[in-house]
Amino acid sequence: MNLTLCGKVNRFSSADIGSQPITAMTSNVKPHPLPFNETLRDLALLRASDIDFSSILPPSNASEETSDADKDVDATLQRSYEFVKEARAALKILNRGDVDTQGARVEDVRSRLEDMLQGLDSARSQHKP
């Protein structure tokens, strides 16, 4: 396989990656080791090549463990969103004054029921022989 990186033709296969010593790869050090336009061109060439980089990497079992961890994180995040939604709804109700209005209505009904209960108790005590 031939790739032109930084203006040089390189011949390699997926087995060659990682087999070259680091000193051979860094012997041509430039004052600007990663010029932006050359880096973008290199990345475009790597993307256009038919190299499957996942086949180069060793298989990992960490993905199974992270999927369970991701599920836990997603569930926790969903509960957090629900809590925030409920808290915002409660704050809206509080800021609108609905709590005070409903509290006053409940207090009015409670006082009427207590008055009625006292009236029934007094009527009952008057009719006892």
C-alpha cells in the first residue's frame, strides 16, 4: 500500500505499523512538526485509504464493562432530568402564588368543618337525656 504523507511516498501494510523504531520515524524533525495544512492532507489520505485501524488494535473487553457503566450513568442522568423537571414545576407553582391560594382554601374548608363539628357536638350534648 502506498500513502503520500508530508510529500513522501511511504509503502507499508497494516503489519508494518508499529514495527519501525521511533528513532527512524523521528529522524527528519522539522521546526514545525505538525503543520496544519499538511496534517489535514495526511488525515484525508488516511481516511481515504482502505486501512481498517480497528484490526490493528488488540481486542478489548472494556467495551462490555463500559456498556454496563454507561447504562447506569444513563439511568442516573434520566432520574436527574426528571428531578430537575419536577423541581422547576414546583418552583413555578410557588412563584405564581398557587400554593398560598390553595393553602388559604384548605384552611377555610378546615375551619368550616371544625365549626360544623362543634355545632354537631353541641347539638348532640343538648339532646342527651
